[in-house]
Amino acid sequence: MKLSDLRPTPGSVRKPKRVGRGNASGHGTYSTRGGKGQTARSGYRMPPAFEGGQTPLWKRVPKRGFKNPTRKSYAFVNVGQLNEHFADGAEISPKILEERGIIKRFLHGVKVLGDGPLSKRLIVKAHKFSKSAREKIIAAGGQAISLLPEAEKEPAEQAPPPTVQAEPRESKPAQTKKNQEPKAAQPKAAKKSDKKPGK
């Protein structure tokens, strides 16, 4: 067999449709483009949501609510729950809370809230702490360690820059009419009309 003897499988290659070759061909006059107008021109492309000119579905359906794309969801746990499930001196992390079933999953982190009593010294590692939770953990002798990076922590209050007082300017003595030197009288410029001879 030679390379020139190779042929495609019968039926896999078809002749292209020849349009615009007279009405006897079955594809004359409009050449399979329908009637006249926008759709009969080359380059036309129908939008995917186009419905023949009527209001499309995505415009007819009402839109309600707003979904914040930058919102972060936290799993919440109270200090009262930690007091019940952990022994004195235990170290708590989000992974341990998930393993014990106290939280289902910590999406963007774990936040510890201050509901309930706390009488045990616990080392709690979480992404966020409420003010009351942090106070109760520290008051019981434990530690509240934040897992958030430095960039996401709240910036510390900076002291205002010191104000620079301007040096007082030396006051010049006010010039009175007596102290002012009399200005020399300047000669008046001659007018153009003066130079011209009289008529």
C-alpha cells in the first residue's frame, strides 16, 4: 500500500452545502439565511439570553438580598462549653474542638465568646476572642492566643504626632505718618496730544 492510496472511511467526509446556486438547488434566494434583516447578515451572533425582543427571564425575575463576597464566617464556642469539656491546664485549638465535636467546622476561623462560667486555667488558641471571653480566660489564669496573622489584627492606637509650635515673629513698629518719608514728586509724562501741533 502506498500513501497515495489512502482514503477516508466512507461516509466520514461529506461535500459542503452549496448555497445560492438557484432555486432549483433547494438553497437559492435566501441561501438558508431566512428572511432579510439582522439575522441574514454575516457576523450576526445571537446573545445566549436573547428571547426575540421580549424581556428576558433574567430581567423578569426579581432580585432580592445581597451576598457579600468578602464575608468571613466563624464557628462560635463559649467559655462555658470549654469549662465543661476540658480539664484544668488543657491546651485548646480549633482542630481539637472539631475532633471532639464541639464545633462542626471552622470555616474562616473560631471565635470564643464569653457566655457561661469559667473556673479552669485553659490555654485557648482561636482566631478571635470577645472582650468578655478574653477577660474570663485571663482572670482564671489561662492564656488567650490569637491565631490571626499580624496583618489582620486590629492596628494599635498610635499616639498623635507632637505639634510643632511656630516661633513668634518679631513685631515691626507701625509706621506713622510722621515716620514715613515723603515721596519725591515724579514729573508727569507728556501726553501724545501735547506733542502734536495744533490744527
